[in-house]
Amino acid sequence: MPLNAAGGKRRLPPSNHQGVNMLNRLPSSISALLEARADGHSLPAGLYTREDVFEADIDVFFHKHWICVGLDCDVPEAGDATVIDIGKTSLILLRDDDGDIRVLHNVCRHRGSRLLDAGTTIVSKLVCPYHTWTYELTGELSHAPHMGKDFDKACHSLKPVNFKSIGGLIYVCLSDNPPDDIALLEQTMAERLAPYDIRNAKVAYQTDVIEEGNWKLTIENNRECYHCSANHPELCVSFVDLDFGFDPETLSPEDREQAEEHFRLYDEKTKAWEADGFPSAAVEQLSDCATNFRTQRLIISGAGESQTHDATAASSRLLGHMTRKDLGDTHLWGHNSWNHFMGDHALVSIVIPLSAGKTLVRTKWLVHKDAVEGVDYQLDKLTDVWIATTDQDADLVARSHAGALDPAYQPGPYSRFSETNLDKFASWYIDRMRAHGY
Ligand code: FES
Ligand code: FE
């Protein structure tokens, strides 16, 4: 995998430990921290640990970029509603009486009270608990007692949020100027996700894990599999850790031959899948862009069907219109999510920062809407691998964050074989912060 040649001027690693420590401890500006980042290295500690950077990150990456917040199938029926909190912002994702998805700000237009509490609920109207202003599921204000005859309800609808459902994944952008380079993601994934019909899938299970670390460490951890063989015995049954890069010199001659064979197989499989009408080649937009994503149809190893303990399908009822279990794993990364779409089920993980050192990882396991637990799938088999993997990753992220808080922390070199995507992510992060004035 080629080493990223990120744009902008090249920064050399800080040459002495003391200089880095001073940056960690002294009240330097965010801009100075960005400037101090050396190419090919992890970020200066303050970019992971400081609360002022967390506030800036929320503003830049979670308000001014497109983020994945949920799924159409989180709210399958009219009146289903779920609340998603991002920083100080609270959103209501709901399905209205016409069956359309709406995303509304959870802020009453009277004096601002939250309408719904965190979690999922069923509503026929949105009634503010404070003075009972009542909104239709479209967001229109229908009842506002004691406001006088001349009060114009039409001017006090709940504020809508700019959103897109891309193949059943809900992306929102809280800015009035959402980046338009989401077009490539939209076009690519609408086609790739169509056979899985994620829009009409069922959320079979969901976990919320709070990682004791910065959201960028969560994303960095997800973008490499350097750590997989040492930490994810369950995932490694189906996931090939070499897929995201390796140093051929490190491998024994036998392992090197096996790796070469694996990449020959990729060429073969990708061609065969594409010939059958399933787009599979990698598409990525990771540098010089606002909307950061990568997708590729990956080979599942072993039995080749699904990310389960034995790599066979967990659900006998396949997703959507899928008729085959041998179509690998369509993976999709965004800057706040990772996803795996397989024949029998899909895994969707959404990352929401809670503070500089706490990050919510919300994971959903999706199956066909009519798949029945205990009949078509066993919940344990469906969820075991990624529950274990998510816990293992939470531990790794906490370790990373604790290290970044230590005065001895110094940004370290990314492997130019297996961590090139981290270098791209860190460079994209710096570029986007600068693009927004930091
Ligand atoms: Fe909502 Fe008064 S704040 S009705
Ligand atoms: Fe991991």
C-alpha cells in the first residue's frame, strides 16, 4: 500500500522529547498544536486530550461535516422516534405519519426546552413537557395555548436538520453549507448497498460502549489491523489482518507466499464479483476532501460467509435481496463510523465523542426484517465476534488515551506499511481544522 503523500508542507518529527513535553504542558494554541504535527506521526498529545480541542472537533467534524447518526430502520414504523445527542446538540430521528424519515432539532420553539429525552420512544405528536406546545411529526406546530389570536404558529415549526439517507444510513450535517463532496459517497454506496436493503432491515441488537479515549484514537484504532493478530482472536477467524497493509520483509517466506496468494485471490474475486454485477473495487476519498470515506468488498477468510466465530452465516435468512453468502464483506468507513455489510447481516458502528477522553461507540447488528431470533438466527452467534472485538478495542483505546495523557508521550511513527490510513486520517484532520480557521 503506498505511503500517503499528504498535501501541504512537510513537517519533520520533533527532534527532542523536551520540546514535545512543553507543547503538552504549556497553554499553546490549537493552531500551534496543529502546526507541531509531524508527517507520518501520531498527533501531538493536546489534540487528543484537551477539552478546548474537543470543543473545536465537535464544531468542525460533527457540525460542519456529514456524520452518520443512525439508520432508517432505527425507526421502522410511523411514530417511532429516537434521540441522538452530539455535543450540545440533540436531534430527533423519527418516522412521520406518511412513513417519511424526519430529523428535527430537539429544541422547543417556545423557550427551548428539550422535547424528548435520550432513547427510543413511540409518539403520535411531539408534546413539549414544559408548556405543552404540540408539534406534528412533520415538525409543524399545531397547538400553542395562551399565545393570542395573532400568534403565527407557522413561524414556529421545529427546525429541520439537513439529512440524507444513503442506502438506509442516515447522514446529517448541522451546517448551512454542507460539503457537497458527499456526492461520491452517495453515488457509490447507494449502488453498493441496494441489494442489502438496509433501509428495511431490522436492528437485531445494539450496544453502547463508552470508550475511555478520544474519538480520534477510536477512529485510528479502527483504521488499522496492525493490532488485530495480537488482540482480536475472534475477528481474525474471518478478517484478514494483512488487508490493510504489511511489511513483506517481516513475514517468513511461507507467510509471504500466502500473502501474495491472498492478493492474487483479491484480483480474481473482485473481477468475478464485478462481472456478476456487484461493485467491489476500492473507492476512497481520504485526502484533499471534506467527506472522508473508503469502501471495498473484502474477502472473508475461512468459510468466507460472515464475521462470526466460524465465518459461516449467522442468519439463514439473508439480508434484503441477497441470494448468495459468498459476496464477502462490503466495508465502509466514514470519519465517525465503520460498517460491514455481509450476505446474512450487517454491522454498523457510529462514533460520537462525549468529551476529550470519552467516546460513545454505538454498534448495531442488522438482519433481514423478517428474520426471527431463535429460528433464522441465534443472537449469540450473530453478535459474539463484534461484542468481543468492540470490548478489546475499547481497552486499546483507553490504553492509548492514558499514554497520551502521560507527560512522557511523544508522537510516534506510523508504520508505512500497515498504518498509512492513520497517516491519511491525521493529515486530513489537520487539513480540515485549518480549513475551518484553526
Ligand atoms: Fe416548550 Fe414552553 S418551552 S412549551
Ligand atoms: Fe480492533
